[in-house]
Amino acid sequence: MPTNGAAKPVRVLCTGGLGYIGSHTVVRLVEAGFDVTIMDNLSNAKEEVFHRIQKITHSEETAEGKVGAVLDRLRFFKVDMCDAEALQKLFKDHHFDSVIHYAGLKAVGESVENPLEYYSTNVGGTLNLLKVMDTAGCRRLVFSSSATVYRPKAGPIVETDPTGASNPYGQTKAMIEQILKDLHNADARWSIAVLRYFNPVGGHPSGLLGESPTHPNNLLPYIQQVAIGHRPHLYVFGTDWDTPDGTGVRDYLHVDDLAEGHIAALRKLEHEKDGCFLIHNLGTGKGHSVLEMADLFERVSGRKIPRKPAPRRPGDLSSVVADPSLAEQELGWKAQRSMEEAMASAWKWQSQNPNGYDTQAM
């Protein structure tokens, strides 16, 4: 069990911890022995997620089904990071050793349409969080960034490649990264890990957690919706990209691998005697096109995925693939799960939860 030096579990706050990636990370943290507090404003998540996390981690017996109940090593509070007063109270009532920061808006297309909302929420909310952390003396942070901060590049992307996001969502991530770098430069007590992850897919092997398909922004939830008949076909946004089959190529990785990457970064920060500022890509180093993903899902699920060409979406890129070697060298992390495994877990999640978290898992 990880401890904070006083024989007590390391206390971690996960902002946006009921979201897709956050919820999977919370499960891994609890299983690894951390003391976890989830903070989420529920704008894009459901309270049901917390109950499912409890079920997976066998902590529901002491929770009595009440969201916000103080558990042995797991608890949830409905708090918005844009509410500075609520943040201050949370940090006053709970003494955190570290923060994993997921909270924020995340849809590329939506960010192009509503840039002010994205800058206000993602950047403004993060500033609130950092100020409260600093006042509380909690200066260890793992930041959930994105590959969208990079400029377009033909080959695998390394951490030293130029940044230059092509959409407001990516710009908010890049701005936060710069704020964090400036913060560390001004105060070396801060230990910060920036994780630029690529495209998470899949779900928990139990089928209880996955990417909510009701308002999909990513490829795989769209494919899943077609597979169960909720959508007639898969729109392929752009068939004239400079890729082998003309469709967009992305580096997809299993969400559980991504969750473990965040924990690896957290452990790295814990073992740094002095403050540090680290940046790592989290990906597989392998790219799959839209058509390849649809074909693979057909093989795994046994369902047909009809496709229909559509215009490119604003802000999209032709190919985005990681070079994750630095994370393996410095964090000891490497994606372990196959794309077939990710597809199978995604299909299990979708089959058991056709309406996402609005229905109980079978």
C-alpha cells in the first residue's frame, strides 16, 4: 500500500473522477491502495458511475449507497472547479497529498463552436485549482493533457516536437501546460507530470464502466451505436486524408493502460525528492485508421458497421501517432493490452449498457 510517510495511504484527489478516463483511474488507484477522493460537477457524468466504482472495488457495503458518504478509502463530492469557494472548503476538510486533474470540457468540434466556454472552464477552472492547492500546501499534480497540443506531423510524435494546437480544446491544454511550467519555474516545490495522451478506447472488463455512448464525440462510441442499431451507419469524416486508405489515423490505447500510466506518473512524482516538471506521451506507437477500426470491431462483435462518407470536421487532423518510448524509460510504463481486447471490452460495455449510465448493467 502506498503511504505518505506516516503509515497512512497516499491521499489523492481526482478532479473529473467520474468521467471516462477518471473513473477507470479511480478503480486502479483504490485497487493499488491509495485513498481516493473524487471531485466532479456531474455536467458530463452520472452519480451512477460512483456506485459502479464502489461495486468493482467492493466498497459499496460501507457506503450504504449514498453518494458523498465517507468510505474507508473512497469518497465522492459534487464540486465544480470553477467554484473557488467550494474548492477551498474541499481542501480545508481533506488533506490531499496529490491531485490528478482530469476535469474539463473535451470535445474538439464543440470547442470550435464555443471557444469562450472552453477557455473559461478549462483554463479558469485550473487556475482556481492551482491557487487552492498552493494555499493548502499540496503541490504534486498529474495533469491530463492531450496529443491535440501538437502541430501536425507525418511521423510518430515525441515530447520535444513543436506544439501548436489547431483547435480551442487543444489550445486550452497547451495554455494549462504553460501555466504549470511557469508555476514550477517560479516555485521549485511543485512536482508536476503532464501526460499527453492519445486516443483511449475500451472499458472495464466487468462491463460496468465505459465511454458513455449517448452523446459520442469519439470514434468507437459511434461504431458501438451503429452496432446496436441506435444509428443507421458510421459517418466517416473525411475520406481524402493523406493516409493509406484516405481516412483519419489515430493512436488508440486501452483506457486501463492509460489509467495505469497516470498511476505510474504519480509514483514517479512521489519518489522525486525535489520538485520537477515532466512531460510524457501515453500511446501505443501504432496507428489505426477509421476503416481499420470499423473492420476490427466487426470481427470482434460479429455486427456489421455500415459506413457513409462525410466532410472533414473543423480542427481534425489526418494522422496522430505517439512515440511513447520516453514514458517507458522514465515511468516504466508501456501499453500492454491489444486493440482486440479493447474492442471486446467496449462491446461488452455497450451490450450491457445500450443507453450508457441511464440503465443498469445486466
